[in-house]
Amino acid sequence: MNDPTPTISSMIPSRNTDVAQDPRPVECSKHGDQEMHGDDLQDASSKAATSSANSSVVSRETSAVQPDLKFSKLTVSTNSTTTPNSRTTKTAKTVTSTYKALKPMSGRMSVPVNRLLSSQKSSDTSGRLSAPLTRSTTPSSLASANSSVRSVPSSNTPESAKSLYNQKRFLQAYPIFDKLAQAKDVTAMYYKAVMLLDGLGIHESNREGLMGLKRTYDQSIRIPCDPEYRHLACYQIGLAYSRGVGARQDLGEAVQWWLKAANEVRYDPSSQIAFDQQLNTEAGTLCQMILARHYASLRPNPDWEKCYNWYKEAAQNGSVESMYQTGILTWYGLGCPTDDPAKHHETIQNFLGRAATAGNICAMCNLAMYCLEKNLQEGAFMWATKAIETVTQLPSRGTLGAAVKSVVSLPNNENDEESITKSISMAYFVLAHLHNVGAVATMDKEKAAEFYEAASAIDMGLVQSLTNLLESELHMKSETAIEQ
């Protein structure tokens, strides 16, 4: 009693700042403040979800990462984690976030296909993300469909044209796509439409590009072909209507086109087809994500139930960002039932745990804070430590901003930079609290103060909000214990 543990508040550098009422970074609320076009399960057992978050015993001798406020001693991390899709996809790749690709860029019909369908990030910084679908081999379904069109010389094949396109030799690629599109080749029809929209190798024609995408969709319905192209066309047509490119702006029409693809890859529990054999495309999942963002953006009354349901569908299809968003929405009780506390708790740990396990930094940090709130101290320490270790091993050029940009470059980490920054501050806060009270980590007041300083230097307002939130919950638990 002569050396009482200081309160959390006493260890935070004093500074006058407004305290947010709800400090946890939830991207859904951020998307809601943007225009619709800028804002886009396999059930795991509760036992597995719980163990991923808080059943790993962390030794008390385990030392957490020392904070480096200037991020000046960071090394490059070669470790990265990905998560397999919950269902079979035509491309057998993980669906990744396309948050940036959904934002308006230079007023053009930016086509973010490579960001969606390739594990490599686009290095094109020209403001266009217009490279369409790239694959090492032509899908068998598409090959069989194209066998009915007239033959062309080997130098004038979709593969040769795509090779030219990827080399940015648009003037040579466009005539080949044009010729093949006239022969009703779905691949070529899609590429030609994209090039018309962005003026690549041909004079830009938004209206003709939009009509070309609709013809691509119609042709993909008529003949057996890879459904990815049909869903890509749906996504791009919806994007065009949402921005008023090639047609008058019509959000209702945009939603209808996104729904065409989103519904095709929606899981049907009543189907006799096994879960992992039902249709799943990455473009279809992207349409589900952009629908979720659209419903979150509605003003004055966001439709959180539809937002939640579409994010959950996309999470079920393998989208790591959607796993994170679904976990956050569940935590906030937005669009989902909360009347069963045990199930609510399991659902949060399920989705946030899956996203964190896939390497999403925001999910790691938020899961650490959630575990701290629920007094699951081992899980809190594990996820906060993993998040900070990951961040401090990234190239940063000595600044937090550069470190955050490096996080975005990691697989499954295309959250917006503000959310990543707040999440890093949150992880430091969790480690500070655990070292302060000697929970899981060895009690170390000096180290705790350093972590509080690191968290406060990043986002003082967030730290004070988290402090008030945590102390309020501790006070309520104390009063409840006294009453009992």
C-alpha cells in the first residue's frame, strides 16, 4: 500500500485535447463520410477463434518491443502472412482490399483490376489503376468458350494482346483486342472497353467504353465463359454510374449492377452444392465490399444491417479487410444482433482473429484492445506485441508516416492510413497498460511510461479516450463487485 500502482491517467503526459466519445478506429464510419464510390464464412468454431485471440500463454519474461518514437532503427521484415479463401475461386487467390482503387482518380474511370486479382501491388502512380485481369493461363472455361469464335493467328491472341498491354504497349495491343472483340471474344471485349474508358491506345470514349462493358456482360451470359469477366464488367459498370462516367450519375443503377455480381457469389446454405464448391470470384467479392461501403455511406440513416451482411458475405469469400470490418461492426453492435453476449463475443473474436492471423495490423491492434477491455490479458499482450513487432521491422525512413505507408504495402493491409496510425497508437497503449499493472508482462513502470509516451506522441486524443474508457469500465466493475 506504500507504493500504490499509479492510475493510467497519471502516466500520460498532460495536454489539453478534445476526447472523442468513441476512440476505436472503425473504418465503416469513415467510409460513411465519403461519397459512395470512394467508400467499398466459413464458420470457424468458437473454440478456435478464442484460442487465436487469448489462449496462447505468453511468458512473463517475454519482453515487448521497445518503442522508437522516431522509427529510426527499423529493419525490413521478410515475413508476411496471407489467408486462403474460405471457398474455391476461379483464380485460387486471396481477395484483397481495394480501398484505394475505389477512390476517384483524376476524374478517370480507374480500373483497379490488378490490385484485385494479383498478389502484386500496382506500381503505376499515374493516377490510373486500369490494368485489367492478368492471369498466367487462360481458364479452361474461357478457352472452351473461345473455341467457338473464328481462329486468329497466334500473334493475334488474347494472350499476346494482354502481354502487350502489360508492357504498356497500348497502341499495339488495342488493334488486336478490337479484332478479337468483333469475333465476340469475352476477354478482348472487356479489355477493349477498359482501354476506351481510359483512352489507352485509342481516343478516350467513356460512353463507348461503358457500352462495351455492357456488351461484355451480355456475351458472358450467352456463352459458357469465365464468370470473373462478367463480374468485373458489373463492377466497372456500377463504378461508371456511381461517378457519372459515360452516363448520367445514378447510384441506384450502380447498386443494381453491383448486386448482379454480388448475388452470384453469395453463399447459399440451402444449395445441395458444397460450401467450398459454390461459385466465388474475386470481382464478385469486390462488388460485395463496395455495396457494404455504399450502405454505410447513406445519409442521414446508414443501413448498417445491409452493410454488415455484405461485409460478412465478403469475409466468407475470403476478403481479409471484410473480416476486419465485420469484427468491428460486431464490436459496435451495428447491423447485427447483440442479445446473446456469449455469441457476440465469439463472433468478434472470430472475425478479428481471422483478420489478425492473416496479418492485418488494424485487426491485431483492435483485437488487443478488445481483449484488454474483456480482461483477456494474454490475448491483449500477444496481439499488441505482434502488431508493434511487425511495424517496427518495416522500412520507415525514420518517420511514422513512412512506416504506415509500409504497412499498406503488406499483404492484407490496405486499410486507410489514418486507421493504421490510430491502431498503432492503440497497440502501444495496450502494452503500456499491461506493463503498468504487471499483467502478463513483467511490471515495469519505466517501460510502461515509454509506451504511453509512444502512444501519446502518435495520437494523444485517442490515448486519453482509451484511458477514460478503460478506467470507466474498471470503475463499473469495482462498483459491481462492492454491491455484490
